[in-house]
Amino acid sequence: MGFSGIGIPGLIIILVITLIVFGPKKLPEIGSAFGKTLSEFKKSAKDIMDDHDKDTVSSVSSASSADNDKQSLLKE
């Protein structure tokens, strides 16, 4: 479901509660820390996906190379 079920009124309520709990002076610091955390998470997730794609490509080429070796042995 994600954030699509919260809606605008729910986000406003969350923002007001956060403002009351942490105060207006801490809110920009919290937002900045949250943004940096989210950015770092996205970067890590992208790196993991790139590594997975490289592993998949290398295993596919290794498998096709092994198949070619088998076929050449069978022809002899």
C-alpha cells in the first residue's frame, strides 16, 4: 500500500505532530538527516542492483562459454 493510502490530510497530521514533538528549531535538522539517510539508502540499493546485474551477466557468459566448450568437444 505504501504512502498512497495516507493522503494529504494524514501527511499534514504527521507534520503537525512532528512539529509539536520536536519544535520548529529541530525540524530542519531532522529533515536534512532524513534526506541524507534516504539518499544513502538509494545509493546503496543501486550499487547492490548493479552488482547483481554484473554477476548475472558474468554467470550467463560463463555458462554459454561452457556450453560452447562442450559442443566443440562433442564435434571432435
